[in-house]
Amino acid sequence: MSFTIIFLVIIIALTFEFINGFHDTANSIATVVGTKVLTPRQAIILAASTNLIGALAGHAVAKTVSSGLVDAQFVSPQVIICALLGGIVWNLLTWWFGLPSSSTHALVSGICGAALARAHGDFNAIIWSVRKIKDGKVVMEGVLHKVIIPMLTSPLIGFFGGLLVMGLFYALLRNARPRLVNRFFGKAQIVSAAYMGFATGLSDAQKTMGVITLALVTATATGTFATVPDCLSFLRMDKSLQAEASIRQVQNPQATPAQLRQAAGVLEEEAARLQPGEFKEAFLTLAARTYAAVNDPASASRLDALADGTHQTILATEAARLITKLPLLGSMVAGKHTAWRHVLTQEMQAAEAVATNPLVAAAAKVHDLAPDVPIWIKIICSLTMAAGTASGGWRIIRTLGHKMVKLQPVHGFAAETTAATLLAVTGYFGMTVSTTHSITTAIMGVGCAKRFNALKFSLVERILWAWILTLPAAGSIAYLLVKGGQLCGWIP
């Protein structure tokens, strides 16, 4: 694997991010432009700035994309390039026809289609559903729980949420003067548009962060960056080739005590070079469990103490973030940090209960750990999406803001608040929910609250077909690109 391919991945990923910015600009500003509260230029500036803040605020969605969708053994930079190109082609096609399709699902389906082709049609390459333990709680992850179920439920929540919120406003404001209502919600809609822009950044920008992180993790684990010069050391991720090999050694049930001791020593050395973070804590904890398994309680106790100290440092760093102290917003962007001693203890106890090797189960848990997104990836993706947003997406803005239903400021406020809240909550849980689906269905719900025939159903039908076709279309494009790469010998 060459540096050229890695940089090509980053460039194509940022191209996708830029297109995502202008493709999904309408999600943030269509209603505020459609109600004439802000001019298009003012709305774009607002959306670009709030997209940037939202993109920097969290990384739960990025971690889902970087590790929770497909089996990592079928992922390579070439596969990622094909996945991104599948999403890019579909995004440009729907943008040209002015249809608000989902960039989120275009990317996710591209990743799944490319991995499926790389696995020669083996559907086990896609992580459909998996049970994991986080912070002592059982959670379900995989494409079914993080993509498919949210894809089906978020439009319903957006539609009925918009319908209920608008219905409530009609009940509360039935005797108010229309002029006063428009004046108040004209100002309030600026706040809701900023909220929507923030939620879009919190959700959409992180998907490309996850893709770039996935590429760098793969390159680091395969040794591509082993001899990287100091000026490019920022490309290395936390799980190096040596750490990957050591974890796999611990996962081997036939490993000898000497091999396990050696693997624990390597993990300890790898942890020592890392800054406080989940990988450092996980490596120390797994090394402690490995030392305990080879009857070295002194080393196990020493590393457990280091792991506890690392965990406290992580919690202190998170507590020092100012944004987490804000009401409502703080809980949505706060990081979720695993207590690895507790988690591995539970994992090993569960393994013992079913008569399997507890140390192997603990190593598998650490092997599945998704990396934190480096700050430089957050910054570059955030700025790229903001630049894309600033370039505008007028075809889709006209569809959502003018053609689908005639909007007043109160309608725009209701739709934006509903959609933004849905995005912020699902973004907190790392679900890859479509910004497009959320705001479009919220506008539909608001329109139906106004009167059922206020919607232009012929246009709604076109939008729904674009949504239905996104998963198979983008996935098929990525699948065919990988197959073409295999025929040319570019992809093994």
C-alpha cells in the first residue's frame, strides 16, 4: 500500500464532503430562505458557520462509520475509494435533478457495496447485527440497528413530529394576529436555522471523518506508516502493526505463556507511547489481563493502576470541555467513554459462563475498538463541508423551500426544530440518520398540519423514489467499481 493511494483516499473523501456540503445545504437553509426570513447569502453564511461548529462537536457517528458497518478485513484504501465514488456519482445525479436524496445513505451503501464486492459476494462481510457491551450496558450495533432501523423510523418521526409541533402552534396561536406571529417566528427561525445547521454538521460531516479514519487505521495496521517521516507522523493511528499483531496473538487460544507474555509487553510499550485515550486504556487493560493469565499478578496490578489513571485523565479532559456544560446541547455532544476494566471483566465472565476462553474474548473486544477521530481530520472535514455549504445548492433549495409546500416563518421554525432535534439525538447515539429525510419529512408534516392537500404529492412521490433507489443505486455503483478494479488487477 502506497502513500499515493492513501492521499488519493483523503482527496476523494474531501471531494465527497464538499459535494455533501452543497448537496445538503438545502437541509439547513431551505426553509429559512423559503420563508424569506434570510436572504440566500445570509442563510449560507449562517449554515456554513453552524455546520463547522457542529462538525467539531462530537464523533459518535464517525466511529460508527469507521468501524461498525463492514468487516475490516475486506476494507482497503482502494475499496474505500470505490465506496466514495459510488456516493459521489449518486449525489451529483440527484443534485442535477434537484432531488433531496440522502448523502448519508449514499455513503453507507457505497461502503457496503464495495465491501461486498471485495468479499466476492459474501454477505458476511457486512456487519448486520452484533451485540456489544458499552459502559456495562448491552447495546446492539451494525447496519440493521445503526442504519436500516433509523432509515425507516426517522422519516416517520420527522413527519409526525412536524405535524404535532405545527398542530400545537395552531392551537396556541389561533387567536394571535398573523402579523405578530410572523414577526416573532421570523426572529425565532434564525435560531432554529442555526440549530439545524449545527445538527447537520454534527451528523453529516462526521461520516467523511469516519471514512478517512477508517483508511488511516487500515494503513497503520498493515504497516504502511511504519517508516513514515516525522513530518507525516500525524497520519499514524493509535493501533500500530505491532499492536494489531499482539492483539491477534492474545486472541489465539493456542498461544503459549511465553507468547502471551511477549504480546502483553508489546501492548504495554504501545500504550506508553500513546496520549491518554481509549486505545491507551484498552491496551493497558488487556495487557494486565494477559499478565494475570500467565501468573504475573504484580505486572497485572501495575498496569491496572495505569489503566485507571488513564481513564480518570480521559474523564477530566471531557469534563473540561466547555461545550458539554451547555444545557441540552451538552449532553448531545458529550463523549461516551468506556471503562475498560469493567467492560473486559464482564466480557471475560460472560465467556467463562459459556465455557469459552475468557482472555480470547477480552482480546476480541479490544480488537473491535473504534478509534477516536484525530483533531486534524475533524478540522479539515469541517472546513471542507463549510466551504461546500457556502457554494450553495440552489436546485434542492428550490425543491424544499418553494415547490413542496408554501411556508411561513412559523412553519419553518416547526420543521427545523423537529428535524434538528431528531438529528442531534440520533447523532449522540452514533446513528447514521439522513439529514435529508429528517428535514424533508418534517416539512411534509408541517404542510399536512396546514392542510392535507397543501403538499404537492407528485413532487413528494419523486422524492420518495429517490430515497428508495439511493441504497441499491450507490451500492451497485461502488460494487461495479470494485469488480472493475479486480478485473484490472488494481484490487485483489
